[in-house]
Amino acid sequence: MIFVLQTSKPHYRLRSYADLVRRFPFHYNKVLFYGPMYDGMKDAPPHIIPFFHPGMSLRDVIDKYVGEEPEAIWLFSSSALSKVGRTDFKQFKAPLFLLFTDAVSWDDERLAAMKLHDMKPFKAVFHNYLYKLDDLKSALLSEKYIHYPCWSAHCYDFESNPSSKNLEFLISGVPGGAEYTHRDIFAAAAKRRGLSVQNQLGQRTNEAEDNERFRLDLLRSKYSPHDGGINGRLVPRYAESCFARSVILSPDLGEEMRSGGFENGKNCLLFDRGKYSTPDSCRRLLEETAARRDWHTLADNAYDLAKTRHCTDVRIRKFLETAL
């Protein structure tokens, strides 16, 4: 049995995490998720503990609701540890795993949450980004550090959700600022006439209608101009777009993109950030992209990449291969 402490909430950026909770039982039927988001859940599926008691340690929770020692304990983000009573993890023979979902310097509260408990070294730390990996290794003691790139939820799977590709470009995400420079540049370039573009660049929201509008627009778009930032992070949009057969147009993110199987001219279109640094140059890039004849090949290859390497089912399989 695998015991999972998890707190992530439904959000357009976190659909992949909620998708993992939904799809996990199809792969392994002895898994229990516990966390504040499930408190009082009516008709909870059998793999979810629907009652949350913040005063209880995880030892108490497992004794009360599980009744057996788990084979593995997975902290689905260490921030969850701030929500439970002090726990001595050394009491568990089960190996301890952690999913760390951002660069370590951005998550000081997650590291602080661990100090509330008696921790033991992790069996493996699954991490989204190669960026600041050395900092993560120095902060978290683990036998293994496993690259676990952001992935796509299956609601973006084009084969299961076919759509007419009647939109040339979808620009999405939050304003980029100094890190994600080309989000704003793409948005500025798209203001000119003559391009079929939907611009959803805006502040983060968690309204159901906004989330659904993005999903539907992504499925009907042919290309996704996007930027993972100057620090080379493969953010969720890359996998989601591929699964939706929306070909990525992006600055080359470097090592992380190559390790993820993204190849310019095969399953995505990449360019040098410095050579296309203005709205005018990026508008020409959009026009050249719209005129390409190989979209179907690019889109098919992108879809295959997401299905075989960057979707929820693949991430579940990777975790189970490591934990069991």
C-alpha cells in the first residue's frame, strides 16, 4: 500500500496533479490519498481518506484509517507537512518519497514545513526542473534525485477530445516580465492584423469557465507560441500543447528541453531568444510559421511525445517503478 499526503487544489496550472489522483487507481488499487482538500468529501472514492484532522500525526492517521504499515510514503509537495501534526518519520520502515514542484529557492515554506517534523533521508526526490538542481540536492538529503518534468493531464488528449483546428495561434500564460520574456513579445506581435490569434495572456485565475475556455482553445489551436523562461524551465504548457496537437513555438530552453525529447523541426519549432527579441521580428516569425506546410507532421510527433513521455499515466508508471 502507498500512502500519499497531498494538498494541491484544482487549478489550471495543476490539472496534471489532480489528474494523477484520479487516474492512480487504474494502475495500483492499494493507494490512499490524505490531505485538507479531501476534508468532508461526500462519496469519496475508496482511494481517498475523506476526513482530515490537522492535529493528528501521520502515524496516528495511518493507524486509524489504514491499519497496516505502508510500503511507501509519498509527500505530494512538502508544504503538506505544515498541515499535519508533528510526525517522526523514523518510526516508519517504509521508504519516503517527495515530489518537489518548483525551484528550491522559491519554496522556502516547503523546506520550513519539513522542520516541523522528525524527517529521515528520502528514498527519492522527484523534481520538475533541472534549474537549481544543485540547490535542491544541498537542501534535501536523498538517495536519488529523479527528473520528473511537468506533464499533461489527459483532458488535453486530442485523440479523446478531437476538435476542429480553426485557430492558428493560442498565446497563453501569465505576463512574462524579465523571466518569460517572449510571452509579452508574442502578445505584442499578435496585435497586428492578419493573424488568426487568441490571446489569453493574463493574471492567474481559478474560475472554472476560464480553465475550460483555455482547454477548448488549446484543442482548436494549431500552434502555441510560448516561453518557459530564461532559466530554461519546461513548464506545463509544453506538455499540454503537445497532447492537444498544438505545436510549440518557443525560444530554445536548452538542456531541459532536449532531455524532454523536444527537437526543433521534428515535434516543435525553436528559435534563438536573442535573434527574435522584438514584436516586429516575432510577428515575422508567426507569419513564417503560419505559412509552413508540415504542421500535421509536427503535430503528430508532438502528440506522440506527450503520450509516450509527458502525460499522467507515464508519470504514475515512473513513480511505481521507483517505489515498488
